[in-house]
Amino acid sequence: MRGEGVTEHIPGLFRGELQHGGGNNVTVIDLSWRQKGACQGLDPAVFFPDEGDEAQVEIAIAVCDTCHVRVSCLEHALASREKEGVWGGTTERERRRIVRQRRRSA
């Protein structure tokens, strides 16, 4: 099943807080992994197919399956609650299932 074995900490995915003037903390997330994605240079519409367009979903997932930063992409989508599109080789429904599974195991 897609999405299994995804870890909570991904090497190269930096997450930290910086003190902002005035005492407010600002969360900083390193998204440099995006530059290494198999999706670079492709039309973003490939990853946001029309509802019910399973053929287009499979094309997007096939691109993700060749990607070296797929797990970082998926973790980003889960952390930012991306509700649309194919991220890290997963659909919206698959990401909701991963979130539910993680909540149950926490």
C-alpha cells in the first residue's frame, strides 16, 4: 500500500523556529527538496487532475514513483494539510488515510 513506512523525520527536511523581532517565533521549513523533484519543469496541472480523471492521477503517480524526494514531498503535503492534488505519489484520499493512521498510532 502506498504511504506505508513513511517516517516522522526526513533527512534534509529542516524544520525549526527562529526568534522574530518582538518575541514572536517564526517556523522555518526548508523546501529545497522541491528543486530535486521529478516534477520539475512539468506542467503543475499534471498533479492537479480533474475530479474523477483516474488516467491523469495514474500519470502523476507514475512521475512520483521515479522521484528521489517523494517522501519529503509527501511529508510536506501531510504537514501542510494539502487537500488537493497528487503529492509524494499519494492522492487526497490516501493522505487522509495516512493522517488517520498516524493519529491512531500516536
